[in-house]
Amino acid sequence: ARDPVRVLVTGAAGQIGYAIVPMVARGVMLGPDQPVILHMLDIEPAAEALKGVKMELIDAAFPLLKGVLATTDVVEACTGVNIAVMVGGFPRKEGMERKDVMSKNVSIYKAQASALEKHAAADCKVLVVANPANTNALILKEFAPSIPEKNITCLTRLDHNRALGQISERVNVQVSDVKNVIIWGNHSSTQYPDVNHATVNTSSGEKPVRELVADDKWLNGDFITTVQQRGAAIIKARKLSSALSAASSACDHIRDWVLGTPKGTWVSMGVYSDGSYGIQSGLIYSFPVTCEGGKWSIVQGEFSLFREIL
Ligand code: NAI
């Protein structure tokens, strides 16, 4: 039998936490043959709720779940973890300035970065979900200099999946037949969802999305704003921010990173820039990537169109 993988979820008593922990325990993140031990971190005011989540995880009797740790101690939470999904953080509230949120998150991410640096498994892969995700990932990278830069990423897969969903609805095909959209930039409304290289698998082979949709006005207009503003649309409808889709996309992100992307398919990940596409080195930026052997690499040289957009 395989050794269990230890998966940390911070902010585990929150909405996304509640959606993601059963996914991890069912093998959605690491595969149906991979046992897992969940480490759940939250803060003192949520300690009771966190205990309740642990009780439910036990009650669900997941065969792959070999242990559950629920704690408010950052060091205990980070010890020995192989995967860290950072969902906890301080959200921007009404009336707060961006810089106020930033300084709160700097202190949170500083403490979590040094705990990960000192106590996580040496090859720990980190995914930052908490907003502002790119910035929080950058803070984490700055305060955990001994964690390889390649191991610190942020979530833009939700935006990527939203783009796939919009195309599949529009062309009326299965979402699994659409691939190779790209989210460039941030997980925020300034991201650029790019369909210029996206394709749809049809009965007569792979066809470019631009050819099948054949409506540049929609592709260059409503499609982009719908993806960019989807988070706000969900808050309006649900009075809560997206949670199940964020959790599911976070599982997709880690699964593809660890187990690899299918041949001929790339996905979007927020990763540190090596200067590709003229993006300043060291920034955390969303690129098209392929993954193999537990490593991501930025897809190179296929996107002359993107230069035209810039
Ligand atoms: P939530 O408010 O329901 O849960 C957040 C949890 O984090 C709470 O239980 C809170 O107690 C905990 N927390 C706060 N500070 C903490 C700390 N220092 N250490 C550990 N836990 C801490 O929020 P929700 O809906 O689960 O969203 C979580 C984050 O994910 C938010 O920042 C949200 O903006 C972000 N998000 C990112 C998306 C993406 O695509 N990158 C998509 C959707 C949400």
C-alpha cells in the first residue's frame, strides 16, 4: 500500500474548506489509489466549527482518509505536509483599503511561510487560493526563501475552468471536449481569458474555438467580461462567494501538477515568472503550463497572437 500523503488545508472551517476536504478525502485531488491524511488549520474563533468538520470527516468513513488533524497551531498544521492549500486569509471587507488587507495578509502569510519552510516536507507543493491570490503567493515566496520558487503557485484554474464552461455552453458540447484556453495574468478582474488557441473535439476532429463560435464580437466582448466577472455574479446570486467550484478547481490544479497534464493539453496556473512572454521575472503570474513528473513548465513559443493583444 502507498504511504499516505499529508494535505494541509488552511481556513478549513470556511466555505471552500468545507467543500474541499471531502474532495481530498475521496481521492479527487490525488487519485483513487492514494491514501491521505488531512491537516486542517483555522483560527481560534473558528476552532469549534473546525472540530465539527473533523467530526463529519470521521462520520463520512472515507476509505482513503487515514487521519485528520484539526488545529489552530500553525506549526502543528504544517508539520510534514506534502501539499499545502492556503485558503485562509483576511478577505477585503467593505470600506477597507487594499493596503489594509495587504498588511493583514503579510503578517498571516509571513507566519505560515516560515512554518512551512521549517516544518513541511522538503518537496512540499503550495497552492495559494486566498485572495489576493497572486499577491499572497508572492508574500509567501518572499518569506519562505528556502522553498523552491517552483513549488509556490496560486489558483487561476477556476478562471480557466469558467472559460471552458462558457465555451461548452455556447457551442453546446461537453466541457471535456473543450481545451487549451489560457488565463493570462492575475486571478482578478484584470486577467485576460484567451481562446485564440482553444479547440473543441468534434466528430470531425479538433476544431478551433474561433471557427466554431464564429462570433468575434462575443468572444472579444461578453465572453471575456463574463469570465472576469463570474465571481461577482456568483456572490450576487448566492450571497456568498464561489466555493464548490473553487474547491474543485484547486483539486484540478494539484492533480494535474502531481499526476501530469494529458498529452496535448495545457492548463492555467499562477506560477513565478522566469521572464517568459516578457513578464517580469519573479512575479507570480498565470501562464499556460504543462505538467510532468510533478513539475510544471510554461508552454513556450506558440502564442504570437498574445503579443498582438499586449
Ligand atoms: P471563508 O471566510 O468562508 O473562510 C475563510 C476561513 O479562513 C475562515 O474559516 C477563517 O476563520 C479562516 N482564516 C482566517 N484567517 C486565518 C489564518 N490566519 N489562518 C488560518 N485560517 C484563517 O472564505 P471562503 O469563501 O472559504 O474563501 C477563502 C478565500 O478564497 C478568500 O480569500 C476568497 O477570496 C478566496 N477565493 C479565491 C478564489 C480563486 O480562484 N483564487 C475563488 C474563490 C475564493
